[in-house]
Amino acid sequence: MSRIEILDAATSNAIAAGEVIERPMSIVKELMENSIDAGATQITVEIADGGITLIRVRDNGCGMDEEDAQKAFICHATSKLRSLDELFSLHSMGFRGEALASIAAAARVTLSTKEPLAEKGTCVRYEGGQFISCEPIGMPSGTTVEVRDLFYNLPARFKFLKKDQTEANYIQVLIERFILCHTDVSFKFIKNGKTVLQSPGNCDPSSALYSVYGKEICSACRPIDSSIDGITVKGFVGLPKIARASRSEQIIFVNQRLIRSKTITSAIDAAYTNMLMKGKYAFVILDILIPSSDLDVNVHPQKAEVRFSNESMIYRAVYHAIVNTLSAETMSVDYAFNSGNESKETVTSLSPVKAPVSEAAPAVKASVDYSKNIGYSNLYFKQQEKPYEVPAASIEPIPSVPVTEDVPSEEKRTEKTPSMETILDIVPQSREESLHELTSSRVIGTLFDTYILLETKDRTLLMIDQHAAHE
């Protein structure tokens, strides 16, 4: 029974976006969304030469019969939408019915599909927007779309493509985004015959995060699961120590749809206020679930932006979800010092938020050799032989100054004012003396993984910005 219907003129005109395939990544995105809508649990993406020579997307979804396989190439033919009223109750990734028609117009496309109970499948071929053939085929259940020679008939668009490796990287980043959100689907990415990415598809967000970013990033992220005013916020928030120089790792999904949103990024920035240096951006992966009736997804040709019915509620939900998650974490490292025997001195962690002792960062030993002159680059790598101690005999009480009621004259006050030469005598005369004072100080810890805390011999606290010192 046919599931795909051609939309009427009023509906198609209301949702038409004039879908234009810009690069191979656009094709992979549309085909993976179709696979997810088809209920696939396994999706394999294979490319060659950055997707320009070959893109093959294979899934184990519900498949199509022969009638639907031919209808799928007609513009505004879709099984996900019947009328404009259904636009605000959508639960599918796609809905316009423009993708396959746009892809077929710019490449050589072969669609092979089979329903689970069907005896045979169907193979439909298009080249440059022209129908070539439709014939039966033997294959497993699911759908495979093969796109070859992208833009072979559009040289003006072909010349704007980037290098093969760059286009391949765009595709890999996109697949990584899908892995993070669709944890119930196992993705496999093959580039030039080599598997470079694979996810378990075991419905575990932590496993998906690990498969994309590895152990180090995974250990520095905290899961987030909050529900405020009917808005659910899930995903991961990164500690300040893995902040990035751009927003490239602020990944936002709304109802499992990858989007951009100034409202949500503003809420993220506000939640991390006073935790990050200027020019640093939080590592955040969020999946925001809201009722479809409060969301308009038909505002961008690539569906990369959405419109919320109440942006202030979204802002509050995201902000409080992140703040509540980070409030259980310390933002600095505790240090334990060995003074030569087994007794240890622990420096209290300085943090803008309170955290249970059990969740504090593990203690790390740090020491400095006072017998050698060391530089910035090896502050943390010297073995301490003897810690600096202020002799008790050298500590003298501050003499009291008698207060008199006689106010000195202007002339006498001027005579007592130190000259510029006297002031300069107090300040270190050279860079070498300054470095000597710095390197003879004792490291007592770090603050926010950014500032080095030092104690000088005269018990003065110094704070060194590691980034500024490096520059």
C-alpha cells in the first residue's frame, strides 16, 4: 500500500524551500534523516573522494514498495505530511519532500529499496533529473541510496566545492552530531574503503559521547537531565577546563533536530558567567524536548533554525539546567604537598560553587626545587628537596608608631616624601631579579585551571595567568 502522497498546491507552496544541494554533506544529512524517519536502527554512510565521486547511505528501515519508490523522486511527494495543519504536530525529521528530487537533479542516483515482507525489492535510477529505469532487484530489507558524480552536469556549482579531505571532514562532523543525539541508532562511516567512525547504538548517551570524543573529554563532561515548565533538557555540559576557542562544540538539538539558536547560546553563556576566560566558549551538548505545538520548524531551507512560541521559557530552562548541574562541581584542583615526611598539607579548593567532598577533584602532588633556578616552562616538573620555611627568629613584631597631635608643616612633609630614585630602589632593577623572585616562590595550587598560585618568601600571594605568561 502506497504511503507517499503528492502534496496539494497550497501545502507545497507554504512549505517550499527551493532545496538546493550545496555540497556532499547536504546530501548525507537529507538521506540520514530519511533513514531515521524510516525507523532504521543501523545506518552506514560510505563516501569516496569527499563524497564527490560516491555517496552511499544504507539502512535497515521499513523500505518502500515499487509505487512509493518512483513517487519519492517527485517534488513535494512525502509520507510525513498530508496538510499544513500537521506541520505543528510533526515528529519526523523531514516533511517537505524536496530532497530526492534535488539530489537527482545534480547527480546520478540509484535508489534500491525493499519492504520486510516483500519477495523482491525495487531499483530506480535517475541521471541529471531524468528518469532512467525501474526494475526489480534482490536485496535485504531496507533502503540504499547511491549518489555518484555529484554536479557532473553543473560545472558552475562543482568549482565551488572544497578539497576532498575538507568535504569529507564536513561529513564526518555531521555524522558525529547524529551519533550524539540518536543514541538508539548505530552509525558507521566508511571513507575511501576504511571505517573511521562507528557508534554502538545501545541507547547510552555516555557510550555515544565516548565513541566521538574519547576518554579525556568524556571524563570532563557531566550529564544533564532537567525538566522545567514542560521543557526537558538532556545531554552533557563540559567543565571549564575543556572550554573551546569557538562555539563549534556547542551542539544543540531540539526534538532531536540539529539546529542553531541565539536564544539557547545566550543561555549557555549566561550559565557559564565568571567561569570562563574572555574568548572561551563552553563545551555543551544539549537535546531540548518541547511539545511540537510550541515549535515552528518551517523557517529555514535546511531546517537549521526553528522558532519558539515562548523563547523566555526556553532560556530559563536551559540556564537553570546547566547551573544546577555545574553547582555540584568544583572548578579548581586540590593540591596535596609532601613536606618531606608522611604528613600532607592540603590546600582548599577555591571555587565559585560548593561541592560535596566526595565529588571534589582528586588531590595532586606538586612541589618546587628551591636550590635551582627554574623557568616558566618547568614549574611543575622539579623534585622538591627542601621546602622553604621562614625562620621563627626572623619574624619580628611590627614596632608601634606613636601618634602625636603635632601636624608637620607643609615644608617638613615635602622633605620626608621619597624621591623617584628612592622608589626605584625598592622595585627590582632587572628582569633577572624579577624572575629570581618568581622562581624562588612556592607553588600552592591553581585556580580555575587558569591561574598559578605562588607564595613568595615574604609570604606574598602571586597569581600568574598561564595564558598571559605563555604569550
